Amino acid sequence: MKSKKNKAIEDHLDEMSLKHFGRKRSECLEELECVVCGESVEEQKFKTSASLQEFFITATCQDCQDNIEGHYIPETTDLWC
């Protein structure tokens, strides 16, 4: 999925992820890998559509999202209200 972010923002996100995790966020998104743990990402392993959306924003797999957030967002949560 091609990002709609400004190139300067993409470059900054890549710089931050490279510094903190040793991987570029953009490359992880392209290769479907988690920026945090480096594991391959499979769509069916995400608990909710919101978690899958989160991957395409942060490049973090479901397990890493759970570890960072401490819980997952239930499918019934309306994120747009």
C-alpha cells in the first residue's frame, strides 16, 4: 500500500524507526514485516480490522500492538464517533 504521507514525514518516520528498532518503517510496510519484532505479518492474524489498519500506519504486528497498548480494540468499537 502506497503511503499518502508527505515525503519529509515518511523520511522522518523511517529515521525514527531505524534509530529505535533498526528497521525502516516504509520497508517493513512494503515487505509486510513488523518494524518492532521483524516477524512476517499475515492479514488473518489481526484480531480486528482496526488492528490491521494500525499495521498500515505503524508497521506493528498484532502481538506488538497488544504489548504496546496492553489490550486490543474490540471489533464493535466505532472509531469515527
